[in-house]
Amino acid sequence: MIDLLILLLKEIDADSSIPVINSEYTCSHPLVNAAKYVAHECLSYGSSHGCIANGCVETNKDLIVKAGFRVFPNDISRYGWVTGYIILSRGIITYRIVFPNYI
């Protein structure tokens, strides 16, 4: 699934017609919505892919960075990241995190 996320990020980054408002890609575009969903699945400890068990969240972050994008926390709580940023050349995509304590 991380390959799909990287492909989506590259497509979004290359498409200058996708709106960016206040430095954030808008959810009105289907590629952005898909990237947010897939990012949640690939970068959330509570995802359906068992990332907490096999440590793939950190690996997936590293793969995104190797693909040329940056990943940062947006909101942080005592449990860790609440939302994260993926930074592309024209703006950011914000994705939601689920913690194991909440599932």
C-alpha cells in the first residue's frame, strides 16, 4: 500500500491544476482524498494493516522521505502524533493518526 501512496503523492505533486489553499491541498480533489486515506492506512498505528505489530509506520515514513517528500507531525498529544503532514512542492497534505489506545 505504501507504493500506492507514493504514486499518489507523485501524481499530486506533478499536477499543478490541483488547488492549494493556504499552503494545503484541498480535499475537493479525488487524488488528494485518496492520498489522505492511504496515508492514514500506511502511517497510522491503528490501521487495518497491523502496523503496530510489525513496525511498518517508521519504515513507511522512511520510504516516503526516500521518494522525495517530508513527513512531520502536525498536532501532538501525550500519545504521540494526532495528525501528520506530508510536504509536497506546492503545499501539504494533512492525514489523521489513530493510536492503539483508542481502538
